[in-house]
Amino acid sequence: MDAKICLQKLQYVGVLAFATTDEQGGPQVRNISAIHYEPDAIYFFTARGKDFCRELLADGRVQILGYTRYKEMIRLSARAVPVPQEEQKHWMDVIFDEQPYLSNVYPGNTREIGIVFVIRDAQIEYFNLGVRPIFRESYAIGQGTVTSKGYVISDSCIGCGTCKRNCPQGCIVPGQPFQIQQEHCLHCGNCYEKCPVSAVRKGDSHVFRSA
């Protein structure tokens, strides 16, 4: 699995959930299918009059979520920016050619009310619930960053094995200290709650940039 395959899987899903925040900081989610994929970027169309457009222009931060039939969750966190004005028509035509239904929604020249945004730098989180143990991994595209999440076991571990016995996915292995296999961790926090000496803590918020 890598970032390129994750983008391909999002393309197969087709309709994706885009989340932003409004002027009051409240969550806003809508489904978007007017999307074009490049190997290193995502272009999408909306209308300038929509709240979605205003939220993107004001802040730019967006999360995109797709869920496949194989129980794979793919979440992309990024900042969307408008395509340069001289490129707007090109990418708009590309999206309308790939999504013929859009010509019914915006017939003729009415598509000119639209605006195309692009995402080039992003963090992608892949989470597969369809296998055991579950599998998760994060990737970056462009100048995106990957922030670590989940839990780690500190040197305060006394080796009692309580965390291992209570892990739903069996992803904790003995050692000094015990170790959590991060690629199989649910991030459920059961080890954190059950540890008798509070040796489990939230993972450091390290940020890794793409190569």
C-alpha cells in the first residue's frame, strides 16, 4: 500500500465526503463526485455561491473520506487552494468530460459559476477493518506531513502483560518495555485504561514530511 494506491482507491469509490468548518467553527460535511485525479493531485469543482466554496476560500483546510466495499477507510487531510485563473477552464472542462452528469446540473455556460480547487500536499491515512489484525498506515503526498497518533508504552512498564491481554487486536508483544505494533493498533485506548502503572501514554506528536 502507498499514497498512489490510496488515491486510486478513492477514485474507485467515486463519491467522497468532504468536511470543512463554517464561520462559527461548526462541522460541515457534503458528498462530492465532481473530482479529477492526477498521480500527485486531486482537482474538484464546486460553485462560487456555495457555503462549501466560501469555507474553502476562508480557511482551505479540508478532510476527505472514502470507504470501500472491502472495509477500507481512506482519509485525506489537506489544504485546498483555487487553481490559477488561467487554468480554471482547462480543469473545469476535464472534470465535466469525466463526469457527464454535471452538464445536466450546469448546462451550457452556467458552469462558469464554478471554481476548481486543487490539493497537492496532504496526509493520507489508510485503515483496513476487513483483515485481522486490522492494518493502518499513513502516507504523505507532495509537501504533506504525517503526524503520529495512537499509544506507546514507556519505560515505566513492569512487564505484567495486562496491556497484551486486553488488546482487542493482539498487537502488543512482550519486551522491556512491551511494544505496540502500530500498524495493527486500533487506537482504542484499552491498554491505556487497563495499565496498572500508567506506563501507556498517548504517542508523541511527531511530524514526518514526505520524501
